[in-house]
Amino acid sequence: MDAGLAAVCGALAGSLGTIGASFAAGWWQRESAQMAVRADHKKEQRQPRYDAYKAFSSACAELAEISRSHGTEDEAFQIARTLENEVKAQWVEISLLGPAYVLEPANALRASSLSITSTMYRASRAGSTEDGDSPESRQRITDEVYESFAQLDSAADAVYRDLEIFASAAQQSIEDDGSRNKDRPR
């Protein structure tokens, strides 16, 4: 009876080992297939995201450069309005392409970029209420102009600061190849 029990126990252990090995192999195949699907999905997303991030960043940087040039004339203002529309359009692309962790830096960059045209407009109006006939009036005009230039520089600084933060999040998004399980910490 002991030999029979040993044979049954051996067969049972062998069966459990086979079942365990089959389960592990099936689990590994499922994980591998999921990683491959995630990687393919990320690969398909990478180029559209790259293009949207690049266009958005470029438009924001160009707005900052216009602000740095202290351009308040009509031509500079029209260029800024065109770039402002580009920033708005590219922000919509980014909001749809994601991922979610890129949206907060994109929102901050959008807000600081869109403030430039209004700052340029206010700068173009600097000194317009003064007559310029008296020395005090000329000094107020000069002070307003210098203050408007400081505001333009400050607006450009904000764009560049937000651009660095956005670029970091965008790089992280582009580098994500999808091989990591979303449930696992990085």
C-alpha cells in the first residue's frame, strides 16, 4: 500500500508540476503579448506626438523671441497674432494626443505664450496718453516705455521657463516605448 500511495503522490506531484509550468508559460506569453501591443501602440503614437510637441514648442519660442525683440509695431503684432493662433491649434492637438501628464505643462506654456500678444499691445500703447511737451511728460513716457519693455522681457522669461518644463514632460512621453506595465512603478 505504501508503494501505491507513493506512486499516486508522485503522479499527483508530476501533474501539479506540469499544470504549474503550463500556467507559468501561459502567463508569460500573455505578458509578452501585452508588452508587444503596448510597444506597438506607443510607437504609433510617438511620431504624431513628436510633431505636435515640436510645432507647439516652436510657436511658443517664436512668440517669446518676438517679445524679447520688444517689437510692438504692427508687423510684429500681426506675426504674434498668427503665432498665437498656431499655439492654440497645437494645444488642441496635444490635448488630444496626451498623455495626461503632458497636459499640465502644456497648459502653463500655452497661458504664458498667449499673454505675450496682450503684453505687446499694452507696450505699443505706452506713453500714448501723454502729450510729450513737458519734461515731466517726456519722463513719464520714457518710464512707461521702459516698464513695457520689462513686461515684455518678463513675459518671455515665463514662456522660456514653461517651455523647459513642457520639454521635459514631452521627452518623457516620447521616450516611453510601452514596454513597461502601467501598473508597475517606474
